[in-house]
Amino acid sequence: MRNSALLLTASLGLVLASSHVLASDRPDPGKLTTRCLDAAAKKFDVKNDYIQLQQIQAADAGYTIAGTADAGMDGKKNFSCEFDKKGKLANLVPK
């Protein structure tokens, strides 16, 4: 009985430790948003205030954020920021 309780406790510990590692592997959503805003502002030559972002979406290669930049007389420009699984900005794609 004591051995099965120890085994159960050890198993539970491994599960909790594994889920903590997986959760810490995810990039911070705030950092992804900031990176996307900064990249779009530079690309479309506007202030961050003129950019609207959608929610972060999981993708096969990592994460994407769709957005729109209001470039004034040049109109609204749709784009998406593509991130790898570690949260590095891989590409800003104009639509």
C-alpha cells in the first residue's frame, strides 16, 4: 500500500513538473503584441497608436497576429505578424 502511494505521489509530481515546463515554453503574449506593433509601425511608417491588432492565434509554425495599420492618405494596410514557436518574429506579411 505504501509503495503504491509513493508511486502515485511521484507520478503526480512528474505530471505537474512536465506541465510547468510546457507552460514556460510558451512566449509571453504581451511581448508578441509589442514586437508586432513595433514591426508594423516601422514597416508602414506610423505610430503604434494607428495600429489595431487581433487576438494571437496558434499556427502550425508558431503564432500569428493579424492587424491593420491606418496609414492616413495611403489608406488602411492589412498585415499579419508570424512568430516561431519560441516567440521570435519570423515575418511581417502585408495582405
